[in-house]
Amino acid sequence: MIVRLIVFIAIFVIGWWLYRQVLAFQRTKNPSKSHSPSKTTEKDAQENMVRCEQCKIHVPRSHAIHDQEANAFCSKEHLQAFHKKP
């Protein structure tokens, strides 16, 4: 009776180990698919925000439009309106 229990536990441990090895192999083969879509990467979580000089709304730096003096704007219209000011 105890021998059957030990054999069952050994088979379970070997199966679990094989399962983990297959998962690890798949992760190394396709690293982009190993993350779930609900998790954010560190780059997404750390993007800087800049303030539009015209309307004072904050936008991500990658979406902002910059002029020659490095002023940030949320749209082309606000860039043009800012430079038309007297």
C-alpha cells in the first residue's frame, strides 16, 4: 500500500517537473507572449508627462508636439495659436 503511494507521488512530481520545463521552454521561445495583457511593462508605467503651453493639459511626452524652443503642445492648433500671440 505504501509503495503505491510513493509511486503515485513520484509520478506526480515528475509530471509537475515536466510541465514546468515545457512552460519555461515556451517562454524562452516566445518571450513577448509570456506576459498577460493586463500587466504593464516598466516602460509604459514610467512615461513622462509634459504640459501643453497653450491649454495647460498634461499629455504623454511621446504624444506631444514640440517647437524649436522645446515647448510642448497637445496639438498642432495649440502650437500655432501659441506662436500667434502678441
